[in-house]
Amino acid sequence: MPYKLELKNALSYSGIVTADVRNPFVIVENEEIAMKAEKTGYFSIVETVEGIPVGYTESSIKKLNTEQQKEVILSMGGDPEETKNEGERIALILKLQEEQGE
């Protein structure tokens, strides 16, 4: 279950998670990471986010191999065959994610 964390008492933090004064909220995928971040003293758990999957970012998509990227596209109802390269797959995943969020 995802957890929403908020940076506190600092302008920025980079470690198990990264946040700064402009982007103080971070969503992490599991309780273990949330607890480790909170234990640093720089974060507090704001809420648990039930039923809302953690979204993909360009950097998280780049960490996936080609087949994994295609599987994500299929799981979101897209057609991976309409993409020619990684850049197009990333753009399609982000577009599909945005459409599902509306």
C-alpha cells in the first residue's frame, strides 16, 4: 500500500527518498520504505493511499527493459506496436497514465 510522506524541518533531503521545499510530498510504495524515511527524522507519514497505484515517472520507466515497458503499455490498454523506440514507449505510458487519472 502506498504511503504519502511530507518533508519537515529541512529545505531538502536526498537519501532513501528525495524531496525539497518546492516538492515536499513523496509517495513511496511500501511501509518499509515509509518507516525508514520517517526514522530519518526528516519525514512524517501524512496518509496511506489506498487503491491508488504509485504513478510512473520517466526515470522509473527508463529502468524497465523493453519487454517490461511493453507489458506496462498493454496493462494500461495501449498498443505497444504503435511505438518504435524507448522514447515513444515512455511518452505513451505517461499519456495513458494521465488519461487514466482523469
